[in-house]
Amino acid sequence: MGKRILVHVCCGPCATSSIERLLEEGYEPVLFFSNSNIFPNEEFLKRYENLLIVAQHHNLEVIIDSWDHDQWLEWIQGLENEPEHGARCSRCFRFNLLRTEKKAKELSIPLFCTTLTVSRFKKSATIFAMGEDLEGFEPIDFKKKDGFTKSVKLAKEMNLYRQEYCGCEFSWR
Ligand code: SF4
């Protein structure tokens, strides 16, 4: 039996190489799609459906969280005009990590991590800082071991939708 881990997944493409690496390293991943930051809801569902393709490929379970975008907007209030990679984004990571910690506790899964670290547009150190005090958080840097390049290749092979903006309405511009 591997180590059970709840994996916060932001989208299908980022899940590809991250899941492969976790399986190679002997983890037993349970996928958690918790992304209230994504706007609009159609986009949230589109990214979820893409994740299902990846999950089916590995025969893994996916748990979908509710889409509480209003709650997320309240959480980042005052930071709407921050540039991407700034304070709004750190707070956004925190929101999703807190939800994942809560879900891991509910399911008695001892560990959790996030695929957010695969993106070359996001600093893993910032994500780790947002999770370091949370119970069970595993600071896995999915960018390492060529994670980003592999995710691009695998997403192409699986014919996955690749979004052109990070997620929230403030990342459109
Ligand atoms: S740009 Fe991306 S990381 Fe930053 S707040 Fe928006 S959705 Fe979150």
C-alpha cells in the first residue's frame, strides 16, 4: 500500500506529469478539484471535465469541491488590482490549500499537496510558504524532474484543453 495523498488539482494539463510522478514515487493519490478562483463557472467546469480525462487514464478518483466564487472574491478583497504573481495570487493559493487541508482531514488522508507547483508561471517557494503551517502539507515541487515540459507533452498527447489565462477574472487582462 502506498501513502495516501490528497492532491489539489488546478487543471488537467497540470495533473498529467504530477500524477505520473506521484505514482512513480509510490503515493496513492486522490484528486481534489477545488478552484473557486476560476471564473466564470463554465470555465471551472471545462477544466474539471479535462481533469476527468486524466483521472480516467490512471483510474483515479476525483472529488469536486463546490464553486464558491463569491466567497473567494471576499477572500481577496482589496487585492483585485494587484499584478499577477503578487499578493492576490498568494492569498488565492492559501484559499485553495486551506480547503484541501480541510478535505484531507474529513477523509482521514494524512497528506496533501498541490499541482499548482508544476506551472513555470508560479513560484513554488510562494506556494510552499502558503502551505507550510497546514497539517499534512507536502511541499512537492512538481516543476522538478522536468515536470512542466512533461505536462505540456502529455497534455498534447491526451488532447487536453489548455487555458489561456490563470483562472480569475483579474487574470484576463
Ligand atoms: S491570477 Fe491566478 S493565482 Fe492569481 S489570483 Fe487569479 S486565479 Fe489566483
